[in-house]
Amino acid sequence: MAASARGELSPRAREIVSAARELLEDEGLDALSMRALADRLGMRAPSLYKHFADKQALEAVIVSEALIEFGETIDAAVAVADAEEPLLALGAAYRRFAHQHPHLYRLMTERPLQREQLLPGTEERGARPLRDAAGGDPDLARAVWAFAHGMTNLELNGRFPPGADLDAAWSRGLGAVLSGRRVTAPPALERPLQTERLTLRSATEADAEPTWRYRRLASVGEWLTSGAPDLDGYRAAFIAPARLATAIILVLGHDAGAPVIGDLMLRREDAWAQREVADRARGMQVEVGWALDPVHEGHGYATEAVRELLRYCFEELHVHRVIANCFADNDASARLMERVGMRRETYAVREALHRSGRWLDSLVYAMLDDEWPPARPGRDQGQD
């Protein structure tokens, strides 16, 4: 719990709030009374009023701390969302929080908010992640909140019929909200890039289905950051501005009708810097990633594409550092990074939780601008 909220309460008041939260979580909103709380604490009910004017004042503190906890939960979920649309990560975290704390959620949302009794700054702390994930658009933030709250209430109250696919409903609903938002972020590539055999171009919404055909395969999805239960859910994530702006499509050939055989990611970010020189680090690092249709493995296409992407980063974007990471068990990606001349910088032991439930080792590779171009062996077509 945040220190700012705790600092407003005496130790005894803190004990009362903790006991009230436990009573609420264990027995529900109707069970939260000053008499029941006094019984739980082993004290007389009138003694509670030395610390809180009434039950409403006590509930205001519980709600204040819940808003802080909610905000921290959403921030944590969005922070690890990688290139995915932050609002989709937010929706999943919102739903999870409500299901883990159903009685607390009802206290937070089913009564008028007594703003004048909340601890200072707590409403803002709870709302800020939603507003930030919506890109500062208050109308979009309210639309997502309304959808998430409506779905959550219906779920908690058992209003959906048995067997209803609620995961799909959440994906479709958030996708519908997001589909009306215009893409304002610049594309990953300023222009298409061509190699001897390939074309790399910025992704468009029309690329959702061609990339879904191979990304849904178990052999590909095993190593991806996130998946989707169906094409509709995948499309909603793919066309989201934050995702689309980092996506690059890999095409075999140079003609307009050439087939899509994979995709890459290029996410430009600020390098870490001390405050006095932070302006010189803006946009100076790029993270790259890739996925290849297994049908086209074994011809060196991925190697050829990543080499061209590195060339673009260093020679046209003039960045200082390019990084890439993978699970240590993903031998194909690790070999590719070494083949293009990237250095292994980190081997982290059981650092990453796989969707199988196993904690796996992970690798980080990098290349600096003064390491480009690397010493290059002979052509390695036939490898990936």
C-alpha cells in the first residue's frame, strides 16, 4: 500500500482499516458494520468513533487505499505489455482486480463517490493509468471504463448464460472501442526497404489476417510475448496504434502481390541517461523482434531481413544501440542474433514466466553503432 495513504492514519486507525478490509473481503459489503468490526477487533463499537466519525468516513479510507492499489495494479500490467495496445492490457488487469476483490470493487463503484472524504490524490492515482493508456484522450478513457465496468458488473452478478465465451466478449468489446481511434503514431519505417529477395514495409490494418495465419501456430506462438484466442481478438490487438506503429511486414519478393512470410518489430525508445544529458539520449535505442512463417524457414530469410533492419537503424535512423531478447530455449532466435553479429549481453536465470507456468531463462543481445557493420562471413542462405 502506498506510503502517502498510510501516512494519514495513526497506528490504531491503520489497524481498524486493515480489519475492516479483511471483514469486507471475507464476508461482503452487507457484513461491514461498525459493530461487526468492533467484534472482530475485540473492542467496544463506540471506541471506533474516536478514530472515524462514522462508517462512511471509514469506507472512504478503504476506497482511497483501494484506488491506489488499483492504480498500481494497472500500471504494473501496462508496463509489461510490450508493444501490445496498453488498453488491452489495462482491460485484462481491470477484470482480474475486480474478480480478486469483488466486494471491495463493489464498494469502490456501486455507491456515490464521497470525494471530499477521500485521502488527497487518491482518485487521481486510480484514474491516471486509464487516462495514460488512452493517450490522454478523456472520452476514450471514459468509454473503456464504461465498457470494463459494465462487463465486470455483469460477470460478478452472474448475468451471463452458462458457457458464454467471456474472453471473446472482452476482446471484441475493447476492439470495437479501439477501432474508432485514429492511428497517429508514425509508422515503423519511413519507406519500404528492399534486399536481394525481400521487401520490408510498415504494417497496415490489412496485414492482421496474413500474419495471424502463422502466428496462431503453436510452434510460433510458443515464443511470442502474447497471443489471442481468435482472429477477432488478434486483429483488435494488431490494429491498435501502439502495436501497428512498431510492426513491419516481411514480403517475399518486390512485387505488389508478393506473399507475406513474416513480420518484424522496430520500437524506438530513449536510452537511459542522466538528467543533464537526457535530451541527447532521446530515440537513441531500438528494440527489434521477428516472427517467420515456418513454411519459409531454412532459406535465410529471417537473417537477411534482420541484417537489413540493423542497417536501417544504424545508417538511416543513426541510433546508438539496438537490442533484442528471447527465451534461452528459443535456439533459432539466439542463433540468428549471433549470426547477424549481435553480442550476448545478458543471460538471466529463470527470469521470465512462460505461459506454460514455467520460469525460463532469457537472453538479451545488443549491437552498438560503432560495431556496425560486423565482420560478415559468406552467404548463409539455408539458415534462419
